[in-house]
Amino acid sequence: MTKVQFIRTPDGDELAVLPREEYERLAAHAAEAEEDAGTRRLITRARRALDERREVAIPKAVADRIAAGENPILVVRDWRGITQAALANAAGISQS
């Protein structure tokens, strides 16, 4: 059990004095809680962007191929199962 001492300042404020180890444990817990809250905000924002179709999620395998230097258009075409001709037609350009 933690020994906490309460003291009153000359202005009448009541303060809790606790061992440094307990303070550091509480501070670490608060930092973790803030990090968790930040992560929740990021996830909520990302899900909203996906729902509103402002962003697209791609599989890790697709991202890995692009990061490895493969042609992004080829990789995305493979992922989506689109031929060069179909993509050119959808974009309104020639296949070449």
C-alpha cells in the first residue's frame, strides 16, 4: 500500500505527497492513456476517410511490391484484376 501524505499550503490548497516510485508509475500510466487516446483518434479518422471514400486501403502485399520498386500501375492493375486495355479505356486514353 502506498503511503500518501496530505499537506495544506498557506493558501489553503490541499496537496498529496507520494513516493517518487508511485508518482512515476502514475505518470507512466497517464502517458499510456494519452497515447491510447491518440491512437483511437487516428483510427477513427482513418475509418471515416475510408467510409467517405477519401482514402483507399490497399493490402500489405500490394504496398510491399510498390515499395520494392515495381511499377505502381502494374501492381494496382494486378491487384484489381484489370487489363491494360480496360484501364486505358476507363481513363479515356490509348493503351500505349
